[in-house]
Amino acid sequence: MTADARSPFLSLHLLETLVAVLPVRDENGQPKSLVYGGFERHMITSQARRRAERVYARNRANAGVGALKGRSMGTRTREWALLTAAELSSEHGWEKEEAVITARAVIEASGLKFGDPAKKTVANLTKVLIFAPADAGTRIAQHIAENADELRPWRDSYLAGQQKAAKKPRRGAAKNAEEQENGDAPAATESGTTGLPPLPKTTRNAVLLAIAPRDAVDIALYGRFLAEIADSPNVDGAVQTSHAFTVHAAEQIEDFYAAADDAKLDRKRNALSFLDTADDAGAGMTGYQSLISGTFYRHAVLDRRQLRANLRQAGMEAEEAEEAATAAEAEFVNAFVEAVPEAKKNSTASTGSLPALVLAFEGERPYNYAAAFQNPVDENPEGSGGEGPAGQAAVRRLMRHHLFVSKRRGDLRSARVLTYAPEIADLLETVDLTGAVDVVDSIEDLTP
């Protein structure tokens, strides 16, 4: 089935219940929240969700698993100079220090800004994260090694120019303006720094090609923005992701914990007197952590046309782009269902959660069903005016909302639901889904 035979947008909606977790937190270590419908709700940011899904799909592809196995994927990092240097050292026999200095000089002269050279922790890191194909460092290193005879003297001249510029007293803005007007100011070079020798054009082109999106499928899916180099292409992402939020009002607990000191307890256990026992009383460390529980609604959209356009712009022929886009869609849906942000995963086992319900359908535009939960779910028993447990109540609301909308929007089609909860499966049997929604048994069945 081709893209033209399907609707341009695939909308995904999911309900999941998480218990005593902290999948994302603010700068103070507190759960993130938003106010919706007049009530505070717990929130899992779209950034946390997108990263979890992107990394999940990338790791599967790199491991030879899933629909994208064997395909090029991207890496988002500030360490491209270090990755390039590591490749120069391991594969081309360069001495480590020379490799780092050369890699940084080449990448910096191409237009990317680096951290303060006086600070070792950031000196060789770009100022912003660069999302590029995972083999970018290998490609840059290969070019440097092949053109070492030309690039070594250029590097020495570039570094000497930087040192010379650093020793000069800074001129005032008025003096600079006056010199430029009189034609006396030093000319700026392609490297972007006054007085430095320009990077050879073939080398700059090689760097730009290495960090270009090329055929990295996750860049085509999630997009990238690189403002520092005007002639390095940006990519409009094909995936839209909303912030997840609880369908009910937020509640959190402050969990007091006490960590034991093994050595202290061993001494206490083997103490020969009451005084020795008293000396080793008490916990090794105490503190608090914030934890949240709740049923979350989350939503994402795949723009099929944008995905194919991104792949074609990366250089793929139409048939290859169609094949890659189909594989990317399957893996995107899989990651949406399976991936979970990993914060506190060891102490909360949050990544073992399965969604209560996944709803997928096609349309001529995206559809967000957050409005179904503007009024928070009241978890009091149904007999006392409430809606009962939030998980089941949220499913009833979401399905009612979808059935209501689908009767009024003729473009909605191919609706499918998947559940991993037996009580939700029983609930779905009480809803008339005939002709509107198909109940499926696997993630692969969520898309046609």
C-alpha cells in the first residue's frame, strides 16, 4: 500500500497507569506539572517522551532488531571532535593529543562554536548538541587522515592565529567600526574568525556532508535544527508529540528513605558491648524523594508526507524512500508503545509498564483528544457520583470521544485499539465498536 492510498496523518493515543515513579523532574528534583481544567496534573514532557522513543528505535536498529535494522541512524551529541579524534587514533594511528587538536580545529573552522578553551571540561565540546548521522566522526576522520599533508600545516597556522588573536588587546566597538569604514580592519575569513586562515574548501565540504542529515532515518522522523552553519540543512520533523498528563488531579508523595551503611551495621552486629553498639546506631544516609502515581494520556502524530519528503531530500529515490518510510512508521509506532523514559528506572521499575489502551487511526489532519480529559476523572465509586478507577474511566471517555468525533469527521479511518489489560478488554466488549474500531492483538496490527 503506497502513501497516496493512505491518509497523510497517523494519530496515536495512549493511556497508561504508572505507580510510584518519577520519569521526569525539574531542576529541583520535583515532578513536572501543568494546570488543565482548573486542576494541577502531573506531566511527562514531550522532550522526555521523544528522546525515549528515538533512543529506543536507534538501539534496536543498531542491534539489528526491528523494522529499521541495518539502516543509518543519528547521534545527538556535543562530542563530535572527540569522536573524530578517537577514530583518528584507533583507525589511522594518530597520537591522541594531536588528533583532538586537529579534529577540533577542523570542525570549529567549519562554523561550529566550541566551549572555552581554558576550561578542560568543555574545551573540546561544541556549544550546542549536534544531531548528525552516527558515522559523521568516522567520515571526518577519514578525510583528515587522507589529507593530512595539507591539513597539518593549515592546523598549525590556524592555532597560531588563535593564540595571536588571544594576546591582542580588544579594540572598542567604535574603533572597529572606524577601521572597517576606512578599510583598515583585518578581513574575516571563511573560518568566521578575523585573521585566521580559511579551512580548505574541500575539507569544509567534507565536514558539512558528514554532519548533513543524509539517510539517517531518525533525523527524518524527529527533525533537527542547526543554526550555527547556514549552509548545513535543517530538517522539519515528521513526528509531533504532546506532553503527557494525568487524566485526574495530581497527587504526589514525599518518600522518606534511609540508606544503610554496611560497614557500620557489620560492626554493630559483631559488637562486644552496649557502648560499641550505640556508637554504630543510626542510618548511613537519609533523605526524601518525590514520587507520583497516575493514569496518563499521551498523544503523537506521524506526518507521512513530511517523512517521505525528508527522505527524498536526503537523496533517496522514490522507491527507497517509500520502503524506508514504511519501516520508519512501523518502528515509530512500536517505540511509542514500548519506550518509557528511564529516570529512576532501577528504584521504581517504571520501564516495565504496559499501556492500558492504544488507539491508532488515520486522517487528513492530526487529531488530539486531550479535550476528553479537561474535566478530571473523579475516582470516587460510581455509586457515589464518581467514575471509579481512573484507568477504566479514561478508556470509556477516550472511546466515547473518538466515536463521537468519527461520526462528524469523514476523513477518520482505519481505527484500531490494542490493550494489555484484561479488565479493559472486558470493557471494550461492552462498547459498540462495529464498523468504527477494530480490536487488535499486537503492535504490528495498529497500522495498515
